[in-house]
Amino acid sequence: MIGSRVFFMILSVLTALVGLLAAATAHDYLQVFGLGLFGFGVLYAFSCIKRHYDEKDAA
């Protein structure tokens, strides 16, 4: 896995953790924002993993 992809995976994990912390401490609409941020971070990490294996299969 190339270094830039690892960097973006770590960044997406940190984004997901910030989203969970925001959802845990917020009330009302900010809780939904935190859960959305968490979902975005998780989906982006999975897309980085998928992209790695797609490139590996193509080679």
C-alpha cells in the first residue's frame, strides 16, 4: 500500500473518531452531524482499502 493511501486512511480514521466524539458530546442537530462525520470517515477508509485491492487485482 502506497504511503499517500496510508496517510488518507489514518486521516479518515481520525475524522471518524472526531465524529464520534462530536456525536457523544452534542445535542440536537450536531449529534447528527457527528454521526455523519463518523459514517464518512468509515466509508472513506473502506474505499481506500477497496482501491488498494482493485489495483492489486488489476496488476
